[in-house]
Amino acid sequence: MPEQITPVPQDTLARAVFGPLGGVVEVGAVNATGTWDLTEVSMGAFLTRRQDSLRQLFEGIRSVCGFGEPAMAVADELGRFRDHEVPAAFLLLWSAGVTGVPQPLERLEEPPTVRRMCRMAADLQLTNFLHATVTAALVAGTDAHRGAPLVAEVLRLASDLADPAGGSAPRDVFRIWRVSHLPALLRPESSAPESGKAGFRAYDEALERALVED
């Protein structure tokens, strides 16, 4: 039986997965307008149109991460996967405030600014989602041979949700993840256990085959 990396509670892992995924669907609803006018955003309509994709995405997450019902319930607890408003402040949060806070504050809602925040937020939150999903898969003991195809598929589904026009390519998200998350874990002086390092290296190699070389 594969060795577990560390006994992390499932609800903690689930929050790490579903948190950024919530940002992804909010960004997707804004991008789906094609105008980046926040008054035209309807989370309810977006989620209804994409319910099949969301179902497949959740099933993939459950499978690769080994989540039970309590962990899956975290998605509903967060409130991001049902109808709600998406103010500019949410996009500023998901994009880590890279744009800054313009003055006057109303400029944060201007379509060019909203579009920039959506691009940044999609890159950042998809990368965080990928890292959290791989981490949860490793904790669950899902080896890369079985898990990487599932992770690749949930990343494809999430990327399509983030930008229905195709602006968030899974291969690019993977490459961002590799250079932004793996160096700190895999450098020689890292405190990560060797089993964990081996697991992340295996997923890196398998995901490269699935997402970059396919």
C-alpha cells in the first residue's frame, strides 16, 4: 500500500482544493459575459449552464483525492458554487491585489481592470488548485500512474470553467505550477520528506506527459 506523506485532515485538504476552485468559477462567470461588465454577471446562470462539467469535476476530485462525503461537503459550505454576486473586491482578492487599488475606487469595476484581474486570478487560482489537488492525491496514497490522468482531466475541466474562450491552457497552468511550487519542495535543503519529494516528482513527470507532450 502506498505510504501516506503526512496525516492531514481531509477537511483541511478539501478547503485547499475547493477554495481556489471557487475563485475559478467566479472568474469564469465574469469571463463568460464577454464584456467584463460586472452588472452582467450571473453566477446562477453560469453554474446552470456548466452543471455537467461541475459534476464531472467534483467526481474527478473525489476519486483522485479520496475525499469522503464530509470533505466533499466543504464545497457547499464555502458558498462559491451557488448563485451569488461577484463584486470587484472578490476579483481583487483572487488576483492577489497585483493590480493595486485604484483611486477613485470605482475604477476597480471598469471592464479593462476587471479583465486584467480575471486573467491574473485564473492563472493564480488554477495553479493553487492544481497544487492542492496533487497534494491531496499524494496524502490519499493515489500514485502518479493512476492519479495523473485524473488530475489532468480535472485541470482541463477547471481551466475551461475559468475561461470558456480557451484563454487558460492546462499546459500553461502546469508549467506555472512546476516553477512556482516545486522548487521550494524539491530543493536539497527542503524539509519535505523524501517520500513526498518522490511523489511530487512522479506527478510532475506524469503530468508533463499528459498535458505538454500529448
